[in-house]
Amino acid sequence: MADATPDLRTLLIAHRGMRVAARTWRGASLERPTNIKSASKTIVATLVGIAAARGLFSLDDRIALILGRLIPQDADPRVGKITIRHLLGMRAGLQSTSGANYGRWVSSRDWLAFILSRPFTDEPGGQMIYSTGNSHILGVILARISGQTLRDLTQAWLGTPLGFSVPAWSRDPQGYYFGGNDMAIAPDALLAFGECCRNMGRRGDREIIPQGFLVEAWKPAVRSTFSGQLYGLGWWIGEAPGEPMVFAWGYGGQMIYLLPRLELTVVMTSDVDVPRVPGQVFTRHALLTQGILPAFRAT
């Protein structure tokens, strides 16, 4: 099935801690960083979990206490009710900056002000409103409260302990790294990250990612009205036939699948320039459930 998927570029599979498959197509490389698109949101969410465990803030802290004067003066007062947890779960209530609004947002002079000035389409803590802007706010919060760039935090808290490098990526007009898109991570590095998460944040005898955060992040909290997929805190939550799974999902098919009961981690990266078709994520799910899982259920 993988060979019949024209935009697939890499496929990596680890089982019980051992890499058991590694394929590339059309000149792709397992070591070369690739744009993971919205799978970046899962990386940012993980950094938030690490920061909370280090005492930099609580997930239930209101973002206004951290952003202060960065919040526009004419922002709706309900911005003051938004918490870090709301942003992680795509439940801020603000109009989305993804989809039809994405172009205007990334063309604006101040991305943060643009996000926080959107009208509310639900109350903070309400339904899921998928918005890349939520992750960008989290990236700004991480940078402000730590005094480091989002790239440096990603390198220090994930890249260095897991053995990979994180190159620079795009920034907003104020110099903050894009918090929900365009992060470039090599497929090998995505597998290392995925395996660390599948092992509840541990690599060997060292905890890299707080186990408590992962447990919380993998609890279904809301459901997307567009895809029907469940969402926790920065992770999508689903089920392969008979097997619970969580996954990171980036535009075009940038995927990290974790299936804890099978001790299985699967990474897929894809060509983002191939025209998309509706429901493309389900073609990746089909590759996983029909092409990969049967081989591991028998072991």
C-alpha cells in the first residue's frame, strides 16, 4: 500500500523499541529535516507540558497574566479568561486563524495582536475551534516566560536529550518563531520523539517529557466538527480496529502514530506540494490499519 501512495516520502516503524522498517521514496531522506506542518502543534504542546512540570506556569493559568501589554487594548474582555489549557485543547473560543483566515493572519503586521483581536465564536473552554493561532500564542508564552526562543527550547528540551538537531524556521514580524507550523524535523528525529512519548516520556532511565502531562494530553476532551477526530491537549486521539492510538497530524500527511498496547510507533512524512484531496488523513489511517497493523498483531 505504501508504494501505491504517490505523495508518501518516508515511512518508519519501531516495534518494542527496535526500528523494524525504514523506507524512502522519490529522493527523500530519513536524516534531512522536513516541514512537519501542523504536527508542530504537538511539539509545542509537549514543550508546554515540560515548562509546566518545571514550574514556569500552570496549565490553568490565564494567558493575560503572562502576556500583559502584548494583549491589544481593544481585545474582547473574554481574552482575560483564556487559559493555557484552553489553547492546548483548541478551546480558546476565538475565531480560527486557520483555513480561510490563515492568509490574512500571516500577512498581518502583528500575528499575536491579530489572533487576540479575533471575535469570539464560542466562550473560552467551549467547543473545539481548530486554530493555528492558539499554538502560536503558546510559542510566544514559552519564549517570554523562559527568556529563550522557541527554537532554542525545542533544541534544549527535546532535540539534545533525544539526539537530534532542530534548525531555525520561519518567524513572525516580531521575531517569534512560528508556533504551529513550518517546524522542520527529520523523520529519524520524529521517530525518536514518538518513541519517547510511547515510553511515557522516558528515554532509558531519564524522563524527558513529564508522564503526567502525556496521560492528560491523551484524554479525549473535544471532537473536531470537520474531521470527527477526538482531540486532547495537542494530540489527536483515535482507534485503529481494536487498538487505541494517539497521533500527531500535519497537513499533507505528516504523521506520528503511537499504539501503546502493540508497543508500536509509526512515522510518515509526505510531499506537501502534491495537491490535497478531501479526507486525506484517512488514507494515512488506512495505510496504518490495513497495511501495517496486520503484521504486528500476529507477533
